[in-house]
Amino acid sequence: MLKRTRNCGQLRLEDSGLKVVLAGWVNSYRDHGNLVFIDLRDREGLTQIVFNPETQPEVHKIARTIRCEWVIAIEGIVEPRSEGMENPKLGTGAIEVAVEKLEILNKAKTPPFELDNADKTAEETRLAYRYIDLRRPVMQKKLKVRHKVTMLARDYFDKLGFWEIETPMLGKSTPEGARDFLVPSRLVPNTFYALPQSPQLFKQILMVSDIEKYFQIVRCFRDEDPRADRQAEFTQIDVEMSFVEPDDIITIHETLVAKIWKEILVVDVKLPMRRMTYQEAMRDYGIDRPDLRFDMKLKDISDIAKQTAFKVFTSAIEKGGIVKGLCAPAGEKYSRSDIEKTLTNFVMDYGAKGLAWAKVKAEDGKLSLLGGSAKFFSPEQAKQLLERFNAKADDLLLFVADQEAAANKALAPLRCKLGRELKLYEEGRFEFLWVVDFPLFEWNEDEKRYDSLHHPFTAPIDEDLAKLETDPAHIRSKAYDIVLNGSEIGGGSIRIHNMKTQQKVFDLLNISRKQAQERFGFFLNALEYGAPPHGGIALGLDRMVMILTGTENIRDVIAFPKTQRGQCLLTEAPSEVDLKQLNELNLRVQKHSQIIDEIPGEKQQ
RNA sequence: GGGGCCGUAGCUCAAUUGGUUAGAGCGUCGGACUGUCGAUCCGAAGGUUGAGGGUUCGAGCCCCUUCGGCCUCGCCA
């Protein structure tokens, strides 16, 4: 076999005269009857190779039989292209290689889609032939960025004295949080492992073991329905440290993130990153991960709304709700039908009961409200509204009247939609933010108990500790989320390292002593054997790479992703298994049980 | 579990109100061609309209069921 000496993206004019060996895939071939040109591709680029019938008649003859995506190796001389024949689109466009020897390493069937048109090809087809899809430079670039991010992280943590330690993939199922993927145990019949939703408890236990600084680039599993930015199997850059406060974790990780942005995008991220309390985020943006690329804050207008004659507003407030809204700059481009159909349906998808609106018009230099709910506002009320939003002519005011949480839930996505559609920010902007001071709990009305906002091991802020007894709803936690352009790219907290506090939290979560022992007994025990104060974070690798590579699709940054039904179209997983395998695991699937039920007395297999 | 969009040649799409033999571009195959670079020119092959059922004289189109993909609400401590 010809051993390659150069890659296909490497050769330049100054290499002229060199004898080289290249190997790769045939990207395209152009047969002129006389000369044959092939663009040879490897992951580094394209190089044009030429077969000349006059100098190499035998090789030329074989070259004419070559087809796209065949794998070949060639030996030849690097030659400068003659005047006007250079290809400025290629890095190697100043030269070509005149082939002297050709080896066909492998033929290839015609690909099911053309690499050049793959961006227009159904994703289904691309996933079924992922090995071809991943040959495309755009896909390779994404995988390369992902590789670079993990290498940067590993190098960064190593230099700071962190150790990368693996934690088990076969773990213990806990009913909290997301649905677990279960793995049956063969050696202990009728029992199951769970794949980790995160290495949370293990990394905390490592702190008890005085590992002090741990990190891991680790796969996590949550058996919930996927989304465009969510996959059942995903990767976290997982970190835990001892003897730290939130500031320590925040500083270390914003520095890492800034380094990643600098190295990969050559973008300078201003440090320290902005911080915002949860309260402020919810008040101004209706969500704990605000997109700060544009302003357009939400405003509570309940005080004005309750004075109006608009029943929708007044009755919502009477029921303890609020009226909250936003002012879309130049939003008058939305027609009445856009607002009352498209935008209203949009907020209703998020549970809003409706969308009130009014347009801001200028008459003789004076602003007034027009259309929609405008008629319900007195001139004085209208004036107050316009002032509150600092509204300008041709703006559009939109309101939702509901319980506060429900109003936020609808307005936050509406704000993002409007920001995008009204082009309130330019692409390529990165607005980082730490959201801090999360509540420790939220009240779960259905279950009549508190739920952890973060997870049950999150520590309360010291000055709020006393509220564990008196006012759990208003305890703030030492949790922090890092948010970028409205996307949560990481989150963590300082943990409870004191068994008593941990027990108290379980009580409020309505987890009984017995349940706590069953589920987390090993962990609670560990806390009693000298657990240091500790905390950590997990950065979402997939989401970071998505933003770094400018894709909205998480499948683009995963080499072998799954579909919305959790299937791998390449391997056709998941699949049925042999009865023998099931028997070894002491398992019977419902299909078999039904057969047995239907044929009583039939001998069981 | 709910809502929405989609499925026609290998790929991307078209096909009038339900009406003749389902078309085009790219790709593929064959041929031509002295320097191309998304080569060009000539020619050819290629279809169970995702699957099953129904309505109809007649279905790619209408109805039902089903499979699959994407987006989304719920879900994701």
C-alpha cells in the first residue's frame, strides 16, 4: 500500500516539485476524455490530482473507472497550476498533483445522498447513513470543536490540580428527578441498576474522601422526551471542589468558559460575568435564564390595570393574579390578525388564557394607545402605561393577565420570539450571565409539599438557615446557573455537608427517614464521617458546542444521536432481544406474558 | 399523553376540482470531449406515491387505521 506522506489540505506553492503520497476519498471527478481531474478529500481538505494520458497512460486508464467516494491513494509530483488555473476556493488551489502511481484502496457504492446537498437532505436519511454524513466538512468541524472544548477543559482542570475520576454507569435508581434508564441485574434476580442522571452523589462522596478537586467529562442519561436541544443521553463537564464558596466555583468556571470562547471563536468574554438574582430575572424577564442580547423587559402593570374597566384585568387581579406585559419596539408591523391569531395562539400554548394588546401611535407629537384593549384605558392610565414602558411611536404593548407564575411562563417565550422576529439583536453576540440566589424550594400544590428547585443536596444561604423551621418558601440557596443567550449552559451549588441540615431538607421534601435511608442511606452515612464543605457545577457540553458551532440542533453536535423516539437509525437500537437473554435476566416482557395468559396450560418456554 | 408540520425516482421537489402513460433538476449508467474545478454536450435507465383498508366509474390528491421523521406542550430534581 502506498503510505501517505501529506494530507489533502496541506500542499502549497512552495511544495512544488515534491514527490508526495496522498490518500483519501474521491470528492469529485472530471473526465475530459483526455485529462482526468479528481478532487481528493480527507478531513483536512481537498487537493486536485491530475491524470495525464500522455505521461501515464496505464494509470490514466484506471483513473477513468474511478467514481465518487472511492478510497484511493496516489503518488505524484506537486506542480504549480498554470496562470489562471488556480482555484481560490481551495487552500491547496495553487497546486495540483500530477499522478504517477494510483492505488484503489476501496470501491464505494453510490452514496444515498450527495455530500454537497446533505444540508437539504432529510435528517432521517443522514442519520441512517451517519458515516457518510460525518464525512462532510461542516459536520467534521462540529466534532472537532467538541473535541477541542473537552481538551481545553481537561487541560484547564489538570493545571489547576483537578483529577478526572470516573464514576459508575451502573448505579442505584432514585425515584426523584427524571425517569431512570434501567438495566436489569443478572446476578441479583429481580433487581435493576439505573444509568446515572448525573454523578451527583458520587462526586460529593469523593469530596468526603478528600479528593478535593474532581472533574469528569461524563455521559448522563434521562429517560424523558427529547427536544431540539435535548437528548436522552448527553454529556456534562462535571466538577466538584472542597472548601469553597459560590464565588470560587463561579470564578473558575467563567474563566474556563471565557478561555473556550477565546480559543474557539476568538471572542473576548468580559470577566467577571454579569450576575443577577433569580428574583430579578423572574421579575424582568419572567424566566430564570434570560436572554440578555436585547432589553425589552417585562413590567408589572397590575397597579394601573386594576383601575381600568377591563374585566379581564380586574378579575385576574381580584383572584390574586397580576397583569404583566412588554413593549415590543416597532411592533406595529404585527397586524391585528398576527396578534390575535399567531401571537395569541403562541402564548396560549404556554397556558395563557389570552393576550391583550394595544399599539402606540403618535398624533401631533403626542403618544396614545390604539386598537385592542386601548379603549379600556383612560388617557391618564394610558399615559402611565406609556411611561412605564418608555414606549415610542409604533411600539406594540402586549399583556397577559394571570397568576404571576402563569403570566411569566407565557411572556418569557413571547419575549424571545419577538426579540428574534423583530431582530432586536445581531447574530454572533454572546451575553453571559450568572443567575444566583435561587429559592431552595418551590411549593408543589398537587403533592402538598415542597420540591427542590435545584436538587435536595443544595445548601441554603447561611442567613436563611433559620427559615428552615419558619419560612421554607423564602429560603435562598447557594445555587448558581450560567446562562448564555437565554440558554442554561451549566448550573451547580454549594452542597449541604451537615447531616442535620440534610435531614431537615428531606423532611420538608416529605421524604421520610425510612425513605431517605433506603434511597440515600449510603450518602447520609458518608456525610457523618467528616464531610468537608463542598460544592460544584456541571456544564452542558452539548449545549455549549451547539452555541459555539451555531446550530439549533443537538443532533448536529453528537456523532451518533438518537431520534425523538430514542431510536438510533444507524444501528436500529433499541431492539428486541433473544428469549435466552431475557431468561438469564429473569425477565419476561409483556408480549410473552400475554401469550402465556392467552394459552393457559401451554408449556412456558 | 396532547397539538402542529411532513412522507411522490437514490436526493430535492412538481403534478389544475379526484381524471390520459406520475414529471423536472441533481445523482446514476453509457457515449463524446485538450486544463477542468458544482466541467460541458448527447443519450438511457430509474416509481408498490411510507404501509394497510375504505369511498368512487376513476385516488398521489378525499376518509379511516398504521409506521416513520421533525417542531412543540406536558415531562426534563
